[in-house]
Amino acid sequence: MAAHGAFALEQGFLLTSMVWAALTVEIIERRFGRAALWALGGAVLSLVGLVHSYAYAPADTIQDLAFGKAWPFALAYALLAVLLVAGRWLRSEPGAGH
């Protein structure tokens, strides 16, 4: 259901955009360890309900500060962190310029 994704991104969008902006910068600069820390921060924010956690109200969707309600997003952020940590050991080109 597409609405679920839209409502999940709506709740805590400012924090989500800051985490993803920092993630993008760290990945571009090839600092995968720091990017993994940002991904873990996103996992914590999701787990405590500050981002991606919503509930239906009679006229709108509201943020639901319930621990573990957005656990699939927290799991996705944690898996991203694992992928980024693994990226530290990927072979890089010797003359890549970074």
C-alpha cells in the first residue's frame, strides 16, 4: 500500500531528511564507518517512534510515539548500517582519487 510509505515518511520528516542527508555526504566521501553510525541513529529514531511511526486520527494521521511501532524501518536502517560497515572492506581502485 503506497499510502503507508507516504504516511511513514511524513512523520518525523525533518529528522529523516537530516539523517539521509548526512548518510549521503558520508557515502560520497567514502566514510562508510561514519555513514553506518548515521544509519544506526536512524534505527534508534525509528525504534523509539520519533520517525516513521504514525497512527490514524479521525481527520488526519498523527505521530505515534510508541516504542517499536516502526520496527521494520528500524530493521532496514540497521541492515543498511551492516552493509555500510561491510563496504569498508570492499576493494577500492588504487588511483581513484579518494
